[in-house]
Amino acid sequence: MQPTRAPLVMGIVNVTPDSFSDGGRFLGREAAVGHARRLIVDGANILDIGGESTRPGSEPVGEAEELARVVPVVEALAADTDRPISVDTTKPAVARAAVAAGARIWNDVTALRGAPDALEVAAELGCEVVLMHMQGEPRTMQAEPHYDDVVREVADFLAGRADAAMAAGVAREKIWLDPGVGFGKHMIRHNLPLMAGLDQIVKLGFPVLLGASRKSFISALDPPAKTAGERLGGSIAAALAGAAAGVAAVRVHDVRETAQALKVWAAIAQAGVRAS
Ligand code: 8Y4
């Protein structure tokens, strides 16, 4: 049977030092907390807090700086919401501090390959973990991505990382998988077949998270949409394709609009079941 339940909506919260007048990082922190509160009102079921940019070509952020950005935001949000908080980090020390501050999910774009002790720390923390596929590393991953069969290779990689996590002591029930749209994938040749084959990843038996929001493959299909802010329609289309494939959650910037689209999609899907 086709899926009829709407995926959960994970709202993206970036904590960046976007102000030069706040030597103590106060403004970047307050902006992130304010944005997260807005996303809760807009219907986010999960908040994903990140202090390191993982965009193609971006430079890494030091551990002390990332801790200083992320932990106070997790702390402030944990005090005013019961919605699960996820921390987007590749560093075990940041995941550890965020979990201590109230985060329940470690969203790791390296699938726990970013540090030698990542698997061990994930098991010790006992939090949920998102294992995402990436070919290469953020700085260079878009240079020359190659696959013979992108869906097969991503599914095999994710199954292997889930096995590695379970062997290290992470409970099966804590594991999420994510195909990593845009991470070492050709805009069209890889991202589109991967989204078309999402059901193959859902079939592995773990909840799947899909992150396609505002990503640049949308501009490849609609060249006038040059900036990230012009990609709402494409982002919603990808979220609905994910819903139809049975993903458990979508990671998005535009929470209000996505939640509305998913509600309408689920109501239609449900009506189809009753009618048949
Ligand atoms: C405009 C806005 C253009 C954002 C590109 C982007 C994923 C993720 C990212 C994902 C999981 C991003 C941290 C990239 N993407 N985590 N993180 N899955 N689990 N780029 O797809 O949003 S950051």
C-alpha cells in the first residue's frame, strides 16, 4: 500500500556569528533561538540546530567555536519546548554537550565517520542518530561525483553504517537513515534518481530523513531560481515526493508552507484509501 501519513517536519536552525558588533556571540545566539521559536509556532515537529556550515566548499569550524554557538541555543530551546531537538554536528564533543543540554538526536552528515570515537560516543549517549550518505568531504564533494548505480550504492552504504552503529552498541530503534541530497551528487544525474528511488532506502526498515530544502538541484531545473530563497516550490515538490515514498521526516527551512503542503497531501492520500 502507498504511504498516507505525513512525514514529520524538521525545521532548520543555523547558528552563525552573523554580527560583528556582538563580540560575545549574543546576537547570533538570540537570532537562532528566536528563529527556532518561530518554527515551533509554524508547526515544526523537530528542530535541527547547527553551528557548522556543511555547504559545498565551506571551511570547517573549530570545536570550541561550535560548542559556543550551539550549546546555549540547545539549552534555551530545551527549556521552552518538548519537541525533540537535533544537533547537526560531526564532532563527538559537540554531540555530547548538546545531549547534556537537552538534545535528543545527533544528526551527523558523516554517518559517524567524522572522528575515530564517533560510533562509541553515539552508543554511550544513547540518543537517536541520523546517518547520512555523503561521497567525499564537504570542501571537495561536488568536484567529480561518480556512481554506477546511485540508489544501490547509497542504500548499501547506509545499511553498512547502520550495521556499524549497531555493532558499536547503538540500538536499532535509535537509527535514522538519510540519502544526503546534494552531498557528493551531480545536480541532476544523481539527486533525481536518488529521490525517485527513495522507496529502496525506506525498505531498509529504518526511519528515513530527507533534506532537499532550497538545495541547488532545484535551480538546475528552474534556472531563474538563482538564490536559495527562490526555491520554495521545488522544495515542497521534493518533500511531497518524499512523503509518497514513505520517508519519516523532511528537513526544511520553510516549515509553515511545507507543513501545509504535507497536510493536504496526507488528506488526499487518506481519502484515496477510504474510497477504494
Ligand atoms: C540552500 C540552503 C542551499 C541550504 C543549500 C543548503 C542535510 C543535513 C544539511 C541533509 C541531513 C543544506 C546538515 C546542507 N543537509 N542533514 N544537513 N540531511 N540529515 N544546504 O540533507 O541545507 S546542510
